[in-house]
Amino acid sequence: MMPVQKWKCSWSLAVFIASIVALVSIICLFKSPVDNSLYYFRVSQVPSSCDALNGSLSEGGNVVNGSINSNRSVGADNSSIEFGQPANLSDVQFPPDLHNAVVYRGAPWKANVGRWLSSCNANTKTISIVEQISGKICRNECSNQGICNHELGQCRCFHGFSGDDCSEKLQLSCNYPASEELPYGKWVVSICPAHCDTTRAMCFCGEGTKYPNRPAAETCGFVINPPSGPAEFPVTNWSRADSNIFTKNKSIAGWCNVDPSEAYNSDVLYKEECDCKYDGLFGRFCEVPVLSTCINQCSGHGHCRGGFCQCDNGWYGVDCSVPSVLTSTMEWPKWLRPAQVSVPDNAELAGTLVNLSAVVGKRRPLIYVYDLPSEFNSLLLEGRHFKLECVNRIYDHRNATLWTDHLYGAQMALYESLLASPYRTLNGEEADYFFVPVLDSCIITRADDAPHFNMEEHQGLRSSFTLEMYKRAYEHIIEKYPYWNRSSGRDHIWSFSWDEGACYAPKEIWNSMMLVHWGNTNSKYNHSTTAYWADNWDEISSDRRGNHPCFDPDKDLVLPAWKQPDESSLRSKLWDRPREDRKTLFYFNGNLGPAYIKGRPEDTYSMGIRQRVAEEFGSSPNKEGKLGKQHAEDVIVTPLRTDHYHEELASSIFCGVMPGDGWSGRMEDCILQGCIPVVIQDGIFLPYENVLNYDSFAVRIREEEIPNLIKILRGFNETEIEFRLSNVRSIWQRFLYRDSFLLEAERQWSTFGHADDWAVKLSQLHEDDVIATFIQILHYKLYNDPWREQVIPSKKESGLPAKCISKAQR
């Protein structure tokens, strides 16, 4: 469609023409066959009663003969968890769970682990939802320096621009103010002795060099002093620029004028501390421009500019996935199709708002995702100084996907999946939940990025800085939207990826549901447990934080951390390795603290738990050359890195799950390799632990029982071990972000017509993943959370049979 700004006519005429185009496209749409991908659940024929059954959610998602089906899987046949109904529905009977395999607040579940909602909830029907396609305009069309949110009529400005119409250009300095001792100011990640791009506070070689767009990031531009002793490390002198990076002398280590081909042939020296850190560039010398990482890669309706989606005309949203009235219905995303669209015949064409109403068939729960200002998401991505920070993928020289091992990538995966989910709605009046997307995973890694983050106001505490960011997001939705006050935020969902979860959440949002990786109820550790001072939250005043715990199991949920797909593990099916091939009784490989070489120096690291396990059972000599007091041949507790980590997990019966600086990814490592988790962290919940009964597939050891750990494990008979191993095999995919992988596989297939090995392997899995499990839990909570009975009963159509809804909710 021709961009509106090119027309020599009024906006009202443009909207009128757009409406006609939309009407024509609607006619075309309904001449086409109905898109079966609308029906997100493939539920088998069942009686209209509350008899127990297995429902299914499937949308294809398989790779067939190397091609990826366009319908992405959100769950598979007979592959989802079975939730029972609440005990107060006395007219509903359920079969008992003979093994007590899974429990949700006392509700009875069916015996199979890893199946979809039982009975009523599996019988959900499609309901009609009216989606509003908005047409509000933004001032000056955001001056071509931002994207218009057509729902609010407000601009989301690119990095370095501000104002109602993004016309104000900011000056984001790379350096703090200079002093005689520090001519480039005190250290900050963006510190720069070369050319500073003040729209992003990023350092480049600049004009006058052969490669002006080559990053000269951080240590690259400064003199590095050699180690002062054999056990010491090089030290960067932040007061003295390294002019050699501009040299053209091939015998001096340079950077900005180094020809890549000459460097690869070893014909020229280069400064090894320099690196290609910024996103959108690849190769040792940043010589290859590649795709940057954006939310959902702009959904095919925009250009990714370093992390910010510059949407095509007629599209908006953080990932360009939301159509406006200027967009043809034929281009609408799957979660809005097929739709019956009505163009208002009495539209006030002279006004600034013309909405289209689209009736779409959907199933609950319906989730409204706030389109927050760019400071909470896109700017954090666009201005990041290291391409691997807070993302789950980057792109190589062929624009092929490289998955990161960044544990915080789970937040990106969740955000993208919800934006592309069939459960997403644009109608806040019909929404069951409201997701507030603040990318605190980027704040973790970016708090010291540049002076404009104003960390000095927070005494260097990233926890305090991030609390303020969440409070500003809360204030924004209070001001711009009507939804918060209807439930005091109880139907809102916030994501916290930090090492200690939602400990630093502002008191104003604590009624909401918190998604975390650290479920500390503070029943034992009623203080900050991190050994890293900048993340400590003890110093945050109660008038800002309140007096809430880090985790409330009645309302919050622990989600698995991000783990990149391991093709070798998938190919070898390590999760399915039988008991007879698991020779090691207990296995843990990780940092064990100051007693070991390269161990964390803080005694408070891991709350001392890993250190105590190592003291008892260490299988590698510590600095004094001693093994653990109870060292055994079939027990491995070591800090020594290995290239066969997953293989060693899969060769073990029991695997240790202990904290690091807060949460760690050890639970996911255990489950994904089929090992029985041994959890040692008192009062701290792990993924789904307030939903699943961990006794059926894990072992919990109290910290005081650490000396008896191996004795306890040897006490399990083979029947008990086989039972837990089989349950781990049943639920392991619930710890995998398969939905995120398949989203990316679709993008790669549609762009390049190619499916990588990881895409083929993952498409062959059929059980429900992290996202499907999360949706199922939301669905259960929708009709069973006590707080919903305390508010005005909802009159929304549920899609459930009448017998399945309590009288209070009818």
C-alpha cells in the first residue's frame, strides 16, 4: 500500500480510502477457504459433561521433508497437563491419582503426568471476540523518528529521539564529565576515546579511518597495562587512550584501519582486546553486516534497526504485529484470522479515530499485551553494547540463527511467544490477563552501559534502578489504560528475570502475578541472598518496596530458565536414557566457592550450600589438595569444566540443584537430560513447584541434611527410582522453550527456505513446552483463583460447559 505521507490529501480522506481497501480485502478474505488454524485446540468429540478426558492443543508445527508447516505448535495431541477441578464443585467426580503425581492446591488430578487439563477445562469451546483495529494518528507522523501506536495515538521514539512527535534529538554522551585525572571521565561501558554516536552512546572508529563503522568499544580504545606478576591479569588504564588502534603500521597492533583479509592471513597485527561487540555486525573485524535481533524480528512487517522495529506503514507494536486501519486484512497475523470485519458506515472521517471491528474465534485465557513506551523494551535492545546481552539469539554471517546460552533469554522467549500467541487479544474488555512487558533482563546487563542511565541516583544498585523502571511502567498503564483499577492489578502479569526474582518489585504492583526464576518465600532467607552487591535489595527502603516476600506461591509462578537447543542431546535423546545406563549415583558440576581454584571468593555465594556439599562429597581436590570427607566413586561433585556436561548428566541417576547468585539453570539441566533433580534450597520454589508435586519426579533435601545426602539417595529402591525417572521423561519438554524455537524456524523457513537441524529435531517433539504449560496454568487459575470470587463476577463468555463453572462465576 502506498504510504500515506506521499499523498497530497487530508488524513480523513486517507482513512476513507483505507476503509474501502479494507472492505475489499474482507470480501477477498471470505472468498478464501476458512483457515483451520483458527481452531487452536483439536479437541476430540466428548460428551457435554464434566467426565474426565484428554483434550489436545495442536496447530501442526512439524517439519516435513525439510519444510516447516506454517502452523506453529502450541501443544500436541494428548500432550498437556491435566488439572483437576476445585473441591467446591461437589457435583463433579474425578478419578483418583494413585501416585499423587501432580497437585494443585488440593485439587485431584488424573494419574498421568504431562497431560492437558482434565474434564471441564479440556472441553473449552471457541468463543467470538470483537477485536478493535485502531486508527488513531500521531503528531507529525512521529517525524520519521519513531513508530505510531495507533491505539493510543502516541509515538514510540527511536533511540536518541524524544518528544510527543520524536522531533527532539537527544545527546547521549558516551563518557562521564572529564577531570584532570580522568580525561574521559570515570569508567562506564560506553566510555569512548574515538567517535561517539550520541543517539545510542556507542563508540565507533569514526571518520578519517578506513572502517569508520567498526566498533571501538570499551577496552579497545584504551591502553592495557601488562600483568604485574605471574598470577595477575592485564589492567586497563581508563585515563589513557590507545592511539595505536588508528595506526596504519602493519607491525603495530591496530584496529580501525586493519584490513580483515590481511589480518586473517597474518600479514598485519591487530589489538586482540578489540572485538565485534555490537549487534548487526559479524566477523572478527565486523566486516559482515547481518540481521540485528528484534522482538519477533518485526513479524515480517518492518526493519530491525539494532533492536528497535521500524514498522512498515500501517503496522505498529513492539514487533510490528498489530495492524491499523491502513492494513489489508489479508496481511493480518494468524491470531487475528479468520475474522469477520465491519467497516462503520457512520465513521466520522474528519476525526482522528476510525476503528474497524473484527470478530475472531478464540479460546480463553485471553491475554492483552501492553504496548509500552520504547524505554521499557526496544531502546534497551537497540542501545545494548554487547550483542549477546539479554537475547536468546543472534545471527551469523549467513544470517543463520545462533542461539545464545544467556539464561535470561527466557524473558525474550516468553515475550515473543505471547505476542504471536493465539491467546493474544487487542480487546482489553475481554482480556482475562494483562501482560506488562518490561525487559529487566536487559537492565541487568545494561545498568552500567552509559551515563544516561543515571545509576548514580541509585548508589550503583541495579536493583533500585530496576524497581524504579517497573514503577514507571505501572504509572504509565495507570495513566493511559483503564484496566488496572478493575482488579487492583490482580489480573496483571509481570516478568522478573533477575537472580532473586521479584524481590525488588515496587509495592504498588505486588497484587499482580509475578513470573520469576527464583521462588524465595523468605521463610528462611528473609534478606537478599546474592553475593553481588549491586543486586542487593536489602538497602531499598520499605516505602518503595513495601514488605513483600520475593515469591508468593498462591499467586506467582516460577518459570524455567532459558536453555539453548542442544542438537547432540536431541539426537541422542539423553532425556530417555534408561536406568541401566546411568552409572553415577549423584552428579554436580559447577562453581564451588573460594576453596577451589577460580571459585567465587564470597562465602555468601550460593548461601554456602554448594560449599557444604563440596566439603562433604567433593570429588576434585580443593586448593589444599583435599577431597570431600565422604568422597565416593559414584558421586561427582566438581568445579572442573567439561565438554561432556550433558552426557555426564545423562549418565547419572540423581543431579544436584543448588542456588548460585540466586537462581541457577541446574534444574533445567537435570530435567532436560532425564536426571532426577535433588533440590537443596530451603523455602525456595523451583519451576512449577506450586503446580506440580515434586515428590513424583524430584527429591528435596533440607540443608541441614547435607551430610546425609548420599545415605538418603542410596535408600531409594529401584522401583522408586524408575518411577521418578519415568516422570522426568514425561514432563521434560515443559522445561523447554520449544515455541520460541519454532517461531524462529518459521521465520527462517519463510525468509530463506531452509530448516536447520535444530528446527527439524525440535519440530518432531510433541509434548507441551514452557509456553503451553504457562497457558494451561493461566486457564486453570482463571476459574479457580479465590481472588476472582471476591470481585464482581465476570459476565464474559467462557466457552466452558455450565456444569464446569461455579455458581459464583455464573
